[in-house]
Amino acid sequence: MSSHQPSPKPEGTRLRPRRACDECRKRKRKCDGGLPCSTCVRYEYTCRYEYGKSERRARAAPSASQMTPAERLPPTPEHAPSDGPVLTGGIEQQASFLELFGFMEMESIFQRAQGHWQGRLEGYPFEAVITGVIALGSLFSNRLGQEKELEIVLHAKNLLDDPVISRRPSQDHVVAWILRTIYSRATGRPNVAWLQSATTLHLIELTGIHYDAARLASSVEGTNTSMHDDSDLCTRITSVAQSLHIMIAYDYGKSIIHLDSTIHHHIRPRQGDFTLQLSELTNKISTAMTHSDPITNQTQLLQAMEQLMATPVDHDFLLLAKAELCFAIHRRLHILGLGLTRQQTKLIVEAGTAALPAARRLSAQLHPWWNVTNALFQFVCVCLSIGTTETLTHIQPTIETFESVIQHFNTHLTQEAFSTLLLLTSACQGEKEKQANLLRLAKGMRSENDALFRGQRGQADLAMFDPQVASLFDLYPESPFIDLQTFFNI
């Protein structure tokens, strides 16, 4: 064999093109050098090349030890900013739910997102904001499907949990954590959402947004429009984060972190925005602090309930939130062994009955707010706890409403809640039947004694037929607000 004959090429060696496109280099995929390349065509990426980039600059790219954990994550299609328009079809169409939580300037968000998709990167915290908006938009529109939605949620989680990215928290961090809290509460149990809401408030403390809101609000007199907008945005971010935390913590029976109970006074009203009403609701609850004195505690809780029910709201979600907070106050009074007056029981029933049509409307609109099912569940529990005739009459329509909600949101959580409701109702029914049997037994013994008595005195002498005795019962007609135990203790 000639020494000049070229050696055979080793098997397994693949030929690389002189230049790979941006997407293939970023994902470390094989690129054929075409425009578009076969990989970008297959995965529907935006194929592009960064021409004019020097080799020296390419060699100066950060090493793996210099990269953040998020940058070292395995590259997947949903993590690419350029995939945004393909995935969502426009996030503008999916942000209508933000009318309740107006803590973002959506026009600015859209402009920044457009630049982010086109390569003017806004940073990982802003990417977490965008993925949060897309995830919530998908939840309310069901456009992406559960699998793709879960991938987006996990990407946001990886970004927010990254210790390097979170080393210096910013306003985008806080906004992204608020979105994460809303999504977690709408799709899961309240314990995780409570932890996330507490983390959000701690981030607000770290960034000083609540101080900025108060400082800007006190110094915007005569300043330009930009200062007014910055003040209102900081105020809204702080207020929404605090309201979410109070709702979740009070409903879950956990401690509450207080930042500023007067922050909502600085919110500038907007047409079609309900952030101010949400803040006013939760502010009534924040005044009902736990006190060592039971009498003082009872007074604060009852005042909070009355103020809560007197607060007007104009959205079905807020009607359900009002009912949830009212039921939470009742649970605290019940745990403390403090009874309810007739007027307070009436307020609870009023809140529950207003929640029924609101839950039906939201479920018909396919808006998966967590209180659509939670308010109904709590209303049944409260009715069973009070146990009067009036409250028990509301159990049947509430369960029927729950069944209609399940037709729209048939998940394992709604099925679990409905099964628990039926179990609680059956247990209460069994207890009532035991009590009724005891009363029948007592009545049967009385009937035997009455038979003996009639044999001695005659039916005409029975006191039950005495007009004066009968008039006593006219003074106490059957009322849902009169409990037998209370009547016997008079």
C-alpha cells in the first residue's frame, strides 16, 4: 500500500458546516448550514445567522462555570424567546384576566416582549414574567394544551428558583412571583400558593417597592406623567401582592405578613379595572388582628364581617372572594367558641347565596378561578356548622350549583371536593337522624304516660289543648334563627 494513499476516514465522524445557525448553536444541534436549516424547519424555529461576529468574540463566550444555572439548563424548544409568537398566537389575546389584578402596564409589557422575541433580550426575570402571562393565558383560554402549558410553567419555575438569577431581585421578579402565585392557587392546593405569596412579599421588602410607592405618592404633586405612572404601578404591585397573600392566608388559616395597610389609598382608579375593589376587601380583613382578649378579638372579627359585607363589588370573582373571607371569619369565631347573633348569621347566608349565581356565571365562561369551587365548598361547611333550619335549606341549591360547575371543570380536585361535600352532608344527616330517634323515643315514652293519664283524667283535661298553653307557642313561632339548645338555656 502506498504511503501517499490517504488514510480512511474514521467511522462515526460527522461533517459540520462552516457556520451553524443561532438556534442550532444554542441547542447544540446538528445544522446543515441552510437558510432555513433542516432542524429549524422541523421544529419551527426562526432560523437566523449572526453575521460579522468575530472569532475572538466567539471564543470569549462565558464558560460553563460562568453561566447561570438557567443558562446551563438542557435547551428545549419552549425555552427559546423566538418561539413565543408561535406558541401563543399573541399574548395580548390572553391577558384579559388581568382586569382583576392590574399590576402590570400591559402596553409596555407587549413592547418589551416584542423586542425580546426579536433578539433584544430583556433578561431572565422579564422572561419569567412573559412565561407567567402565557401560562395564565393558556389556563383561561385552553389554547396551548396541558402538556405545552406545563412546560412553560416549569420554565418559569426554573427561572424564579435559580439562585443566581434571584441574587439581585428586581420589579420583574416581584411581578413574575405574583403571576406564579395566581397560577398555583388557581390550579392546586392553597399551601404552595401561601408560601409563594409570602415569598412575594419578602421580595417586595428586598426591592423596596412598597417604600417607592409611598415615596412617589407623596412627591408626585406637580411632577410629570411618568412619575405618576411609576407611583401607581409600584402601589398596584404592592397592593395586589398583599391582597393575594391575605386572601390565601386567611382562607388557609395561616399567619399574615403586613406591609402597609394604607397602600391601597394611593391606587389611581382605571376604567374596567377592579384592583381597588380587591384591595378594599382585603383591607377589611387586615384590621381583624388576632388578640389575646377573646372579647376584643370577637369585636374585631364581627366588625370586619360587617364592613366586609358593606363593601360593594362589581365582579363575580370579588363576590366569591367576599363570601370566602366572610366564611373564614365565621370559622375563627367558631374555633374561639364565640357564637353568632341573628344579624351575623344573616350576613353569612347573604354572602353564600350571592356566591351561587356568581360561581355559575364564571364556570359558564370557563374562568377557572379557585373560589368558584372553594366558596361553594365552604358555604356548605358553614351551613352544616351553624345547623339551623335556614342554613340547612341552602345546602341543596349549593350542591346543585357545584354539580353544574363540575360539568365545566371536571378535575380530580373538584371531584375530591364534591365527594367530601357529600360525605359531610351524609355524616350530618346521620347525626340528625340519631337525634330524631332519641326524640321519638322520648315522645313514645310520653305517649305511654299520656295514655295512662287520659285513662285517669280524660282527654279534655290535657294541658296541650289548653288555649293558654297553646298561646305560649305563638310567642315562639318556628324560626331558623332560634336554636333548640339556645331555647332550652333561656
